Amino acid sequence: MTHLNAASSAFLEALAADLPADSLRQPEPRYLEEPRGRHQGQAAAIALPRSVQEVSSILRRAHHARVPVVPYGGGTGLVGGQVSSEGPLPLLLSLGRMKAIRGIYPQENVLIVEAGAILADVQAAAEGADRLFPLSLAAEGTAQIGGNLATNAGGVNVLRYGNTRDLCLGLEAVLPNGEIWNGLTRLRKDNTGYDLRNLLIGSEGTLGVITAAALKLAPRPRHQGTALLVVPSPEAAIDLLALARDLIGEGISAFELIHKQGLQFVADHLPDIRQPFDTAPEWCVLLDLGLPEGRDPESDLITLFEQAMERDLVSDGVIAQSLTQSQEIWSLREHIPEANKHVGSIASHDISVPISLIPDFITRAGMALAKLGDMRINCFGHLGDGNLHYNVFPAKGRSRDDYAPLRGEISRVVHDLVADCEGSFSAEHGVGRLKVGELERYGDPVKLAAMRAIKQALDPHGILNPGAVLRAG
Amino acid sequence: MTHLNAASSAFLEALAADLPADSLRQPEPRYLEEPRGRHQGQAAAIALPRSVQEVSSILRRAHHARVPVVPYGGGTGLVGGQVSSEGPLPLLLSLGRMKAIRGIYPQENVLIVEAGAILADVQAAAEGADRLFPLSLAAEGTAQIGGNLATNAGGVNVLRYGNTRDLCLGLEAVLPNGEIWNGLTRLRKDNTGYDLRNLLIGSEGTLGVITAAALKLAPRPRHQGTALLVVPSPEAAIDLLALARDLIGEGISAFELIHKQGLQFVADHLPDIRQPFDTAPEWCVLLDLGLPEGRDPESDLITLFEQAMERDLVSDGVIAQSLTQSQEIWSLREHIPEANKHVGSIASHDISVPISLIPDFITRAGMALAKLGDMRINCFGHLGDGNLHYNVFPAKGRSRDDYAPLRGEISRVVHDLVADCEGSFSAEHGVGRLKVGELERYGDPVKLAAMRAIKQALDPHGILNPGAVLRAG
């Protein structure tokens, strides 16, 4: 990588001359804050282009001036990919003004949208055409689809519909040199050259700026069914998933594992959230079905519950009798991250391991952490994908600051164990700036060398999101 | 790209010394033949390694000596990606000895297999674990899974299960410099860096040699249903697909359009293949269902047929009453390519367009070709994916040689029209060597420049499959 220059006043003035009047401004503080408060960002200005041509002008000038550019979506990323605190002062690039739905093709199950559209608005646009855009995650009211693509976001429906990567057919993007790639195809099959689309998806704004996407829609399930089932163990939860798949086929949209600790945090800090059980069970599973016309999810869930009871895979449970009850169950699941915030974690881990190794991982991680001290663990997440949020909290009555000296060791223990299970230290949140060291430690060295070669090839001056994913040169 | 050297005797001797005794030999003629006889290949020798380490030794030496290496799978590719006839004499690299199933994980729906395994053997291994590996295509008895991955093969089940790309979780591969990338993960979610897996998949052996893959399995459908339905037009076929999706949900595994011309070619040249209709209908659709326990495909197909009759979407049809009848219907579909071979096409096109534009494309292409002369068109394929095999044949009583002067123009007309519909000139077969010019003509220039930069970054000497996908430097 070559030497980068700060975004100077001269640079900003020249850039302002390229763009309409109100395209550059001082960034509001929210653009410089990392959601979990891990570090403070810096930026000379924020650019707010209205078109792919304007994004191209910005990158072209930054490329020639060797000025760092940090792309900013909804700002909900949890690994610092959107917040730069080191190196020459960068330009922030928000796609927030590019939020048009460019087209909906219900017959093709395709929607074309600009990168700045809020995820919830994309979902609503699909629903307006009687279709489903299945990406669903806690931050959907703020997150932008461009950021979801840049980070290959996951969420609760991955089990059935895949990650964001799997929901994208084509991209329009601006490469680091300012060139516009028009890859906005609606095709299901196109084998004409290297897969630039998937290379940009998940590259966290380091290889190009996604400006629009052709997204896959799905038929809208006609009937939803939701259950919260008490399971004796994570092993039983995995067997329950297999049984559910045998009985219900592809209709299972979500399969979420919840630990007692999460329910207790919600009870302690969000007492208005309704809890379905008098005593929080050690483990439970949220199961969600979306079925076509002519199928009855409630009866499927009752059959599943009965067969699971016979096999000792569940001991208790509630099956939603109405949309309101379904929403109540989901609300409980969705408020766990907020309750976690109230408690204040020592360390959070967004890990995945092969599904069959999950029970073993949970046991071993609990034992290893117990040796380090008295802590509370809230382990929850997308069991069907092998993806757990493994978050570590202070013992009752103590503060996270008490554990500050242990924090590095805690994450090391968890991530070493993940590596031992051939798992991933970042299942759905990405690498950003917070996990660059983890990638260097746990990543395959040959893959890392290939990544550096690709970064150098597409962004020879290293202007795009320097320090994210790969250490700045 | 730098200058390449032919695989000399000195190079082969040094290579032989690195490898076990019988690892190098003269290639049998079949390794130098392109299946449609478009050109004749050349090679100094064929290497048959038994392990990823041996593949690494071969590429390391070729990289240092700047000797071209052409990876060879099952040899069934239709675009010349495996047959090199130009440039310094290359080394062929067959993965045929690396065909072990390394592991099956039914609980995780994962199978790990080496690249040289025959696709049909991979399907059988999955079935042995009561699972489905859904990739299915005419050449499955010969094609190797490594070649399927390198070309991102499609086939008849893409509608439901996706392309080969969508069926792969992880790869082991050797990069052009001989380094081994261990990316053989069984994880469903892993956001730790650039998507090297999808970059190698579909790169047709130009960026790395895939040596093993972790593949996704699916639950094995318990009940199959097959129908061949006569539709009045391609428009009606598209509406029929929408109706089928509404009624049957995700259970539709294949939806194939067949034109009268294909049925007639089969009747003329393969008279033993049973034809279900006395008079070949202008258009018909093969619909295949795979349903879980408790569902009855025959009754679903009858309901679909009745509702489609009411809406004038079908006029006649047969619904298989037994596995034998289902196989008979499939046999008819699967013998169309063989019948085509007997007739001898002037030009074949593996194209895709957005699904809603298919009827328009078929009409316009037919009119445009009629202006060029008297020809027969066999248009068939994977309608649900927007993918048609649009093959052009001589008029009855004439030979393909009569049309030789027209061949370039025919393909130009078809591909120009595809481009006008924002389609692809290679939906599932890839670029290989036969379509390099098409990629240069129709491909996005910014994407092409990015592809060349990536090729240069990962294969600076250009040793891997030179002349495939990108013109040799």
C-alpha cells in the first residue's frame, strides 16, 4: 500500500466543486460513534451523494489524491467497520440519500434497490408486491441494505433463506478507482467470468462501494406459526431441529436457542416484556414456521410438540394461538441484545461451529471460563446455522470494569476453542476493525495472502476503508 | 502476463522426480478432444496426483518454470475450458485419482469429497446417508465434482436448490503459486474475510485448482411426482410456474420447457424413447416435485392440472403414476441433447434472460433467424431459471456445412438479442475458450478490467489454464 493523505481543505474544496451544493458537510457525532462504545471515530467531512455518478466522482478524486474513504451505511455494524480512529483523516461516504426502489419484478421475484434504503423499507416494498424479502435482523429499522450487503449480514432467517449473499442476484458498485461496474442483473444463472458480486459482498467496504442491488424475493408464506419450546439440553435442541425438518420440510424459517441467562436479563432490565414461563428454563428454543396456503402451522407445531415429548426432546412449551402471541414470543427473543446492553458485557463473541459440535463447545467453553473467574454467560442465537452469540458478563453485583484485565484472555479462550472446533470467530458480524487481529491469528495464511493480493490489485493506493478487514499497509 | 514456456522434457523429468512413479504419462486422445469437436487439444503430458500435496508440488514447479497447466475434470465441459490448442505446450492436470469421500455429516447436512469424484458417486454417497445432493445434469455419470465447481454447473434442479455455487460451503484448493488454501469449512455462516470460495468457483481453473469441497446436502424428498403438461405458449408456461408455486410452495424441483422440435429429433433419431403424445405439441413443460412425508405429489399435480386447465394454461398432459413413468418422462427430456447431436447443430447457445422476457426473446429470435435463412430451432431448457438452450439446426435435408458461412452471424444475432434483454450469453456452461470473444464483446468492461487485475494478482505468470475465460496475455 502507498502512503495516504488526510482529506485536506484543498481536497474538500475541489470535491465540493465536483458535486451539487449540499453534498459535503461536517459529520454529526453519531457518524463517529461505534455502537458499543469501543472507540471514537474521526473524519474530515461526510459526503452524501445522490447518484452512482456522484459516488464515482468522489472515489475518482480520492483515488488520485490518495485520500482514505470510509463508507457508512446505517451505522449499526458491531465490529467498527464504519468507524475509523487511526491514520490520515478520512472522508466519510454515506449512501443515505440513495434509497430509491428502482424496480420490482414480482413475476421474477426480484427487487432492485439503491444501497441507502433502510432494510425495513426494502421488506415493506417486497410486501407491497405480495412478496417476502427474508433478511430480518434486530437493527432492520436503521440498517441500510448496502451495509447489509457489505457485511453479508445474517439474522434470524438464514436457516431457510441464507445470508445476505444468498439473497443478491446482482450489484451496481463503484470500484476504488472510481469506475462504475454495472452488474445489476436479474438473472438466476450467469456464468460469464469471475464472481465479482460475491467478492464485494462481505468485503466490508474495502474493495468497492455498493450503490444498488438486485435482490431475490421469496413467495410470502401465508401462515405463520411460532412456538417457544423448553428443551433439556442443546443436544436435544439439535435433535428437535432434525425432527422438525423431517415433519415440516422447508417451512422452518427460524430456530433460535435461548438460555435462561438471557430471559433473566430481560426480566431484570425490561420487566414490561412478557415472559411465558413462571421459572425461566435452562434452555429453550424459538421455532418459527412460514407455510403456504392450505397448511396449518398450529397443527404442525402440536404434532411436533407431541412427538418431541415422546422422545424427551422437549419438556414444556407454548405455541402461539394468535399473531399477538407470536409477536410476544419474538419480542422476548429480540429484546435479549437490549437487556445485554443494560447489564454490560465484558466480551461478546459472534461465533459459529459445525452444528454437531455445538453442545461440546458450550460445555467446554463454560468449563474453561469458570477457571478464569466468576462470570455469567448468555449464550443464545441461531442454532440452526451453528451461530451463537456467546456473551460474557460480570458476576451479579460486580462491574465490567472489574474484569477489564481479563477481557483479552476471555476472548482468547473462547476463540481458541472455536478454532479447535473448526469454527469461525465471526459468523455474521464481520471483521471490521475490532477483529483484524483475530483474523491474523486464526485466519488461513494462504487465504490472507490472497486477500492482500486482491486488495492491492483492486485498490492499489489502499483508499477504501483502510484498516478494516486487513491491517492498513 | 509474462512469457510462458512449453512443458519441456527437462521440466517433466524434474517434475517426475518430485512425484510417485506413475504420476505422469502421455495423455490418451480423449484428453485432447473437445466434446463437440470444435478444436483439437495439445499437451506434453498428463499429471495424475493422488493428494493435495502432490498438486501443490506440480503447481509450485510450474509456477517457477512458467509452464502452463490445464486442469482437467471429467472432460464434459462444452466451451473448451479443458482443451487447449494454442500457446506453449501445457501440462494437463487430472484430479481423477483424488476421488475419496472424506466425510459425511448427516446431522449437519454436509459431505466432504475430493475434486475427482464423479458427480453420480457424490449423489450416491449422499443417498447412502439418506440425504440428497441435488446437483443433477445430463453428464453426471462422467463429470467430476471439481469440474462442476470450477464451472459453477447448473442442471435441472437449480430452480429449487441453486447452482453448484449454492451447494458449496467450503473448498480446499491449490493457488497458482502452489500454496494450499485450507478453506474446507462445514460452517453455514463465516464472515471472516473476502469470499475466496466463490471467486474460485466459476473461475474455470484459471485462479486455482480445487482439490476438495464441503458440499451442502438436503433432506431427501420422500415422494416424487412428475408431469409433462402441454402449454399453449411460453407465456402460459411462466404463468403455470407461478400457479404451481402458489399451490405447491417450495416443492417444485424442476420446471423444464420443451419444444416440439426436440421431441421430433428424439422421435427421428432415438425411436426407442417412448413419446407420451401422439402428436408432438408445440410446447410442453416437464414439472418435477419432491415432497416430504405426508404429502401426495400426484394429488398436488392433479389439482394443479385442473386449475391450470380452468385458466387455459394447459391443454393436455400426463401425470406419472409410477416411478417407471416418471423415469420415462425424464428420459425423454434427457435424450434431447443426444438427439441434437445426431442432427448436428449449426450453433448452440446456452443463454439466460430475465424470466419475464423469455416469451419476447423466443418470438424475436425466431423472427431474426428466419431472415437469415431456412433453419430449425430447438429451444428447450430450464425455464424456471430463465435459462434456455437455444440451438439452431439445418433445414431438413441440408447439412450443417451448408450453413458454415452463416454460423458466426447466427450466434451474433442470438447473442445481440440476449444482450438487448439484459441476459447472459453463458448461463451455465461458462466461458472456456470458445466464448472469450463473446465475453470481450458483451461483458462489462469494468468487470473485465477487475477480472484481469485479480488474475494478475493471484497468477502473476499466467500459468493456470491460459486462454480460458481471459485471453492469454
